[in-house]
Amino acid sequence: MRNDTSLRPILMSGLGVTFLSFLDAAMKVVSTTYPLTQAITMRYGAGAVVAVAIYLAFGKGRPSLAACWRNGVRALVVLATAACFFTAIARLPLVEAITLTFLGPLLMAVLGRIILKEPIALRALIAILVGFAGVLVIARGQEASEVHAFDLIGLLAALGCAFFYALSMVLMRQQTSQDSTLTIVLLSNCFAFLFALPAGLWQWQPVTLDHWLITASVGLLGTFGHLCLAWAYARGQAARLGIMEYTAFIWAMIFGYFLFSEVPTNWTLAGAMLIMAACLFATFSASRTRPA
């Protein structure tokens, strides 16, 4: 695995998060209209079509059986991430769901240490506690809100999404030492689609033309976002790149307000500030203590 200390991996990671933020808003429309398993099938079906087209145009050779096995395992983690996230955005305001998943980068630092043996500062562990305090603030805001009822399932789904997303990113960084970026994106999308397809067909409902167009855009956005992240994580440490996840908060506020008429509460904003401050603290601490 490379360790590029320039800004390129960070900027590419930010571009990937931007693509996925647009995807999040589009999938909120789909996930609130169709059953969960159908929404997941539609998302990864569209992603698989785009990924296959890109691989046929730019890929080299066929993926090996070992690559299929590695990415098949990661695809299960990706599906768990999607199931948790789509549940969260269907039940919670978009900005609140996104904010709760911000624990992901902190978990990336921990999982990067456990799985990849990457260095992590002790202060990052303190940051996790601060980030968890931010989650408690948001949960308290849900309880006190007169607009939205407290939704434990939505809350737990968002936290589950943070864990599985962190695990999927760490596994992707691990796989970049053996598989190309195009291979990872191709196999992850195709396996996720194949695994989700039986359950999706079981609960399938007719899809309108507008929603098919949204799904097509989701395929493009998801694949491009995945390509950007795979490129970035092949070159930069997980703990260092995770900071760019927080740009999604800005997009979530914009989309939530203009598309879904959602206004973040003061509790959500306060919790988000705690979580982002904790991650900034952990990320820059890790950068300063990084071996030369």
C-alpha cells in the first residue's frame, strides 16, 4: 500500500464524497418509495451496469478468482452499509442521518489500526469518546423534538452504517495492494447486486419512469464516487482521508433544505460540531505523529 502524503488523495477523497452526497439525496427519494431490498437492488444494479461499461473500456484482463473472493466478502459489508443507510435516511431527516454516520472516520482510524496495523495516536481514542458524545446530543435532540418523534431504529441504523462503512473503506484500502481500482469497483458493485437481487425481486414493485431516471443517475454517481475513493484509499492512510467525509454535512444541509424542506435542529448542529471537532482533532493528531 502506498502512503502519498500530498493533498491529492485528500482532494480525490473529497470529490468521491461529493458524488456520494448527491447519491444520498437521490436514494432518499427511492428508499422512501420502494421496499428496502428493492431500493438496494436498484442502486447496485445501476452501479453494476456503469462499472461493467467502465471496466470493459479501461480494464485489463479478467479478475482472478482470488480477487472475486476478496471483493465478494467486501460486497457483503457494502450491502450491510447500504441497508443501514437507506433505513436511516428513510426514517430520519437527511442531515441528521448523515451526521450520525460521521462516526465512520473515527472508526476507520481504529479499524485501520486493527486490520492494517496503521499507526493511530492515543488522542484518537479520546476523540472517539467526544464523537460519541455528539451522537448522544443528537439523540437527546430527537427526544426533545416536537417535529420528529424519537426513532430508535433510525438512530441505530445510522450508527450501524458508520461501522460498516468504516469497515468497507479499510477493507478497500487493504485490497488495493492486490487489486486495481477498476477491479474493486467492478466486483463490489456486481457482487452487491447479485447478493441483493433475490430479495429485491421478492418485494419488487412497479417503478415509474422518473424513478428509473433517478436510479440511472445513482449508478453513475455511485460508480464515480467509488472510483474516486478507491483511488484515494490506495494512496493515503484511512485515518488521514476520513476527514473529507465531513464535507457531506454541508451537502446534506443543502439537499435536506431545498429538496425535502428539512431544517436541522440546534441539537443536530451541536452534535455535528462535536463529532466533526473530534474527527479533526484525531486526524490532525495522527498526521503530526505519522512516521517520517
